[in-house]
Amino acid sequence: MESLLSGRRVELVDLGTVTQYVEGLHSLLMESTLAERKSFIKSFIKEVRVTDSEVVLNYTIPMPPGELSQERLGVPPIVHYGGR
């Protein structure tokens, strides 16, 4: 058990990487619709507990896999032919 636990390592993220993620999340939230924002936030908020004087959030930090990349593809034309 000790050997399994000793093999775990924590990777520290540099400030530049965190800044990139924050900027990406900020632009995503600013450009999204309200429904998209709610869906995104629900994807990482696990629990919200409200007591008399405080609110406790349990969440995971959304981190993009690997390198940040963006791909834009055109929507193919769709032709509807008559009939009901």
C-alpha cells in the first residue's frame, strides 16, 4: 500500500497555464447563451449547501484535455424537399 501511495505525484501548474485557462473560460462564458452557461456550470458544480450564514460549493475545476485548441467547421447545407 505504501509503494502505491508513494508513486502518486502532484503536478503543479504554472501561472501562465492557469491564466490561459481562466481567459478561455471567461471568453466562453461571455460569448455563451444563458442556457449554455447554466449547462457548463452544472457540469462541474457537484453540490451546493446553504446554511444560515454561508454557502458551501463542492466542485471540480474544468480543465481542458491536453493543449488548448479550437476548430471551426462549416455547417453543411441541408435541403428539405417538399411533402409533409
